Amino acid sequence: MGSLFRSEEMALCQLFLQSEAAYACVSELGELGLVQFRDLNPDVNAFQRKFVNEVRRCDEMERKLRYLEKEIKKDGIPMLDTGESPEAPQPREMIDLEATFEKLENELREVNQNAEALKRNFLELTELKHILRKTQVFFDEQEGGVNQTTESMTRALITDEARTAGASMGPVQLGYMEKSNEREDYLPCFVAGVILRERLPAFERMLWRACRGNVFLRQAMIETPLEDPTNGDQVHKSVFIIFFQGDQLKTRVKKICEGFRATLYPCPEAPADRREMAMGVMTRIEDLNTVLGQTQDHRHRVLVAAAKNLKNWFVKVRKIKAIYHTLNLFNLDVTQKCLIAECWVPLLDIETIQLALRRGTERSGSSVPPILNRMQTFENPPTYNRTNKFTKAFQALIDAYGVASYREMNPAPYTIITFPFLFAVMFGDLGHGAIMALFGLWMIRKEKGLAAQKTDNEIWNIFFGGRYIIFLMGVFSMYTGLIYNDIFSKSLNIFGSHWHLSYNKSTVMENKFLQLSPKGDYEGAPYPFGMDPIWQVAGANKIIFHNAYKMKISIIFGVIHMIFGVVMSWHNHTYFRNRISLLYEFIPQLIFLLLLFFYMVLLMFIKWIKFAATNKKPYNEACAPSILITFIDMVLFNTPKPHPEKCETYMFFGQHTIQVLFVLVAVGCIPVMLLAKPLLIMQARKQANVQPIAGATSDAEAGGMSNGGPHGGAGGHEEEEELSEIFIHQSIHTIEYVLGSVSHTASYLRLWALSLAHAQLAEVLWTMVLSIGLKQEGPVGGIVLTCVFAFWAILTVGILVLMEGLSAFLHTLRLHWVEFQSKFYKGQGYAFQPFSFDAIIENGAAAAEE
């Protein structure tokens, strides 16, 4: 079979490269992405490897590029991304790249430092401007109060302890202070500054408590926020001026200002000096604005120039780092002139790899060609399944359960059909399926543009990665919706109902409790495709009929799905030439499943064909036997009781004898599955009369059959098991299969349960929501219908499409992982992870380090 159905054949090769050509050859292999290198220095510390200095230089270049990227994003400058991947630079080009990055970083840091210093100076001048402007108002108020009358000035000393510590300091004027019972004139001292607005209340309380009320504080808010030069945040500040007397209070006030990180500025006492200083400040602010603008323009030009090449620089540096990281996995020969590597390669791509090695050698100018030798090994090769954009998502579903063992049957190709189909059985609705299919089709049509956007939104990436799955699930749901004749809980009368009323119409219309016979009067054949739309108007019969129909098809699909899984194990056994497992596992498992559960499916078809509502006894609906009761009687060897209405006891001649025979043969398969394989292994060991040899598998040893594949069987060579462990494992597998056949068959009933729940939820939304709007009339009814329809549409998409779709998806995933794949799929391999520049660039620096 091709690689679509099994993983690629892999070969372990030894690669000899001349030291001068090693870099170029590894670069070519990275562009190719078909070689997985092994670490030949597992015991060597990462800091003691040959090319550790080059890796560190790449780390330093990445650090500088990340710094440039952060600055570019801070300014909102778009980075040019052509989508092209430049080739890995030559080793000598590293020096040029390092010099370029060093120059850019130093220039940008110098510009940033200058800009920060200028912004800090600008902030100080702006704060001083506001201080001069606000304090002028304070002084004008003070001078107005003094000119009215000297005796009317309020004393500054406030010693009333009755004031609480948190009381607000009112507008008090400082003018006179009593000393030695004599009144002397004192000019008050003051300091002015700015403080963060949120610190002002605590600052005011501290001044009150520390100075015992002997200060006078005036404050005013700065209306426009100021820019913090350190981080660029907008901060809100207030101007304050504090009046006091004496050096002791001056010391206290300055310490409190320092503790609250308030900035103090000089403020002249004379109005003329203040006006002169204000004019000088305004002049300096204008000059600073000019210099700041030029600095920002220069910084912007530097960043714009860097943004044009930043993506390419990142790609180049990551490629260089990945190459040297890979070279650290190699060994040096004794002459120190040749590098030796071991790698896994796909067998079909060896010639392509050799061509890439020749190109690398020619590019490096080396005269010594590389040597690629295939090695013999008993080690398990990695699993490599080739995928494209369509099969990639389905392969990811399989790998999420476990990576396939080497050369094991790959379920992904079959999952492409079975997964959306089983999903659709649960999600069957023409309208909901159309919504899902259109969403998937939109992502497929726009996939190039959407893929280029590269968002970090994990949910969107999951949806986009599974766009083909979503589209197929929607299409299959539309098909099953047509079969169920269900579109938003309503039916389509495409061909016209083939059921007609056989009763008096007036009697039927007047009697609400009358139940009509499903057979009615048929004109010709039944409804040609899917459900007859007459079931939409049925009452209790609708649920009963749909339950019976969906329950039976769930069992039918489930049994067929499990049989298909068992047949897949036949392909594995024949490919690996595992004769014992083929004869004593596959055949008994298939017989057990066919004679019990597939026979039950046949009974369903016999019942559908033989019994009908229009037939006469003993083949009408009253004589139709229960399949479940028949199956239970079969397993328990019960003889069904005769039917009281002259109906036949059995559906066909010899049914009881055949059922007894089937049960006996099925039960007889259990000891074969349980004991045959371990006993044959034990017999083979006795005949060989040798001790267990590590590295040989029990199956190969027992049957004398090597595992046929180029590197052994599925899962490769395992450590030899003791006979007791073989018996235990075989017992576990047998019990799991026998009991699992019953439980797995019942598990497929989730197809019926979720289909029923989905249909009922859709009907509830239609009845309880949309039908309310449809009953309204007139202009108001149109408005109500619009609102109700919007609400109904939101609930439909949110609940029935998204939530119910997710639920059906998870149940379908479980049916494939547990019920289907457990029949043949081990999933004990490990993925092929080639050295690929594309993967490294996609995953970023973390992938390069790995």
C-alpha cells in the first residue's frame, strides 16, 4: 500500500561531511526538511559542544532583534513581510549581521536615552510653567487680603487640638505671630511644587500632623495629564504651595515632600521675577518641542528602515542558529576534519537528499563529496505520514490519540469519510449543516489571506486548521438532514406526501385525541427519498417512529464500523507476517462479532423487509418481533412464547437452530482468543530449548515468523516478555474485546441520543421563540419578527451549531478513538520530526532550540 495507508519506510543513515562543507550541506537539508538527526553526544553538556559560541552569538543577535521588534511595535510601525524565506547566510556573513544589529541597537538606545532626557527636561519645564501660573493666582489672593486690613489677617498658629488629624486645612492667611507678648511682623516663607494627584490627600494629612497645623497649603489641579518620561504613561498631577515660618518647619516640610516624591521648584516672590521666569520657561519649552520633534523623527526613520528587513533578519538568524544547533549533534572524527552524523530519512527520498548534499558541497567549494551510508538497525524508526493541507487535519485527529507504530495501518484515510458521516448522523439538519458548510467553505476560499494574518488566537487557529473537517461535516449533515427531512425542525415537502387520510376528515379535525394509523392510504410507492413530510405533523407517533428508526441505524452503523476496524487488523497481521495473531486473534474476533452482532443487524433488515404496516398477518406490524428481545433470547437460549394473534414465532425457518449454533461458536471463540497464542508461544520456546533473548518479540519467536517489515513489526522490537506476562496480557485483551464488543455496540447508541436531542432542541427554539414572531401581524409584527428572528438566529448559531456541534464532534472523536481504532490501532510510535527551516520559522525560536 502507499504511504497514505501506512507510514513511509524509513532508513537509518550515517552521514560523513567535510568540516568546511558541513554548514552548507546542513543548510540544504534544512531547506529540504526530510532528515531527522540523532544526537551522537547525549552525555556532553550543552556548554561544552563544539559550536556553542556560534549558538550564543545567534542568541545575542536574536535578543537585539527582539529589542528592535519591541520598539517598532511600540511605535505602531508595520513590519514588511513578503512571505519569502531567504537562504541561510554563510558563516562569514554573521559578522556583518552582528555589526548591523549592534549599530542599530546602540543608535536606538542612544536616541531613546536622549529622548528620555529631553522628555524629563520638558516635564520639569511644563510643571514649572503650571507652578508659576497657579501660584500667581495664590499670591494675588494673598495680596488682596493683606491690603484690606492688616488686623483682619488670620493668625497662622492653630493649636486647637479638637481638630481631627484628617481635617481639611482651610484657607488661612499667615501674617503675624505673637512672641513674648509683643506683636512683630513676619514675612511668611513658602515652597512650591507638584505631586501626583492620588497622593495629595495623604500628603495634606501628613503636613497637618507633622507641623501641628502651623502651615498653610494651597493646591490646584493640572487639567491636562502629563507624560511620564520613563514609561510614557499619562499621569495626573496637582500644583501645591505651602506657607510656613521658621527653619524648623521648612526642614519638616521638605522632608515630607521628599517622602511623598513631590517635586519642588523655585518660585520667585516678586511678581516681576515670576513673569520673567515664566517667559524664559515658555521659550525653553518651545525650543525643547523642536528638538524633541527632530529626535522623534530620527528615531522613526531608524525604526522604519529596520522594520523593512526585520522579518528577513529573524529568518536568517534562526536558520543560522538551527544549523549550528544541528551541527552540535554531530561527532568529529579523529582527524578533526570530518563531521559524522546519524539520521532517519524516508527511503523514497534518499536520492533527493543526496542531490541536496551535492548542492551544499558545491556551494561551499569543497572538493570532498559527502557520504551517505544506510545502516542496519533493530531500533524502532519514527513514523512519517505524508500529508497535505486537506489530510493534515484528519491526521492530527489520529495522532492526538497516539502516533501510529511504524508501518502500522493508518486510520486517517478512512476517517476522512467515517468521521464527518458519524458526526452528521448526530447533527442531521439541512439548515444547521448549511451554516457549518458555508463557514468551512468561506475559510477554504480565503485560506491564503487568513493564513497570512498569523493570529495568536488559539480558538481561531483550531477552527482554521480544521476548515476541511468543518466543511465536510457540514456537507454530510446536509445529506443526513435531507434523509431525516429536517431543516430547522421543519420538513420539506419536495415530492409530496404519499400518506393520505382514510378517515372522515371532520371527525379527525374535531377529535384532538384521535391517533391515526401510520399506514393510511398510500398512492404507489413510499416517499422516494428520506422521511415522508407527514411525520412532521404527527404527535406521539413522531417520537416513537424516529426513536425506533434512529436507534436501529445507530446499531447498524456501529456494527459495520467495528467490523471494518477488525478487518483493518487483518492488514496489519498479513503485512507483518504475524501468522499466530492472524489465525488465533483476527479470525476468532471476526467470527465472534459476525455471529452475534452482525446477525442482530441482519435481523433488523429481515424485519424491515418481511414486516410492513400494509401487510396482512402474520407479517403486519402487530406480528413484528422485538429485535432486542430476540437477541436476549438468543444469548440465553430461551424459546420465545407463541404469539396469541396467530403470528409466527420466528422470522424465518430454522432461526432457533441457527441462533443456538451461532452462540455456541461465538462462545467457543473466547478460549481460542484467550489461550491459543500463549500456548503456542510456550510450545515454540520449549522446542527451541533456548533462554529468552532480549530484543526478540514473542510473536516472532512463537510462530517462527519474523515481523516481515523492513524494521520489524508494529511497534518494533520489544523486550522479551515472560510467559506469565504473556498470559496476563492475552487475558486482558480477550476480556477487553469480548466485553468491549457489547459495550462498544451500546456506545454507538449515542448517535441516536444526540440526533434526538438535536432535533428536539431545534423544535423547542422554533416553537418557543420564532413562532412567536411569526404570529404577529401588521407593522408592529414586522418589528417584533425582526427582533425575534435575530434572537432565534443567535440561539441557533450559538447553541445548536456551536455547542451541539462541539458535543457531536467530541462524541464522534470518542467513537473513532475507542470503538474503531481499538480493534487494530496500537498508536505506540513516535513522530518523525525532520530538521526543517519551515517548521523552525513557524514555531519561532523555541522550535529552533528544540
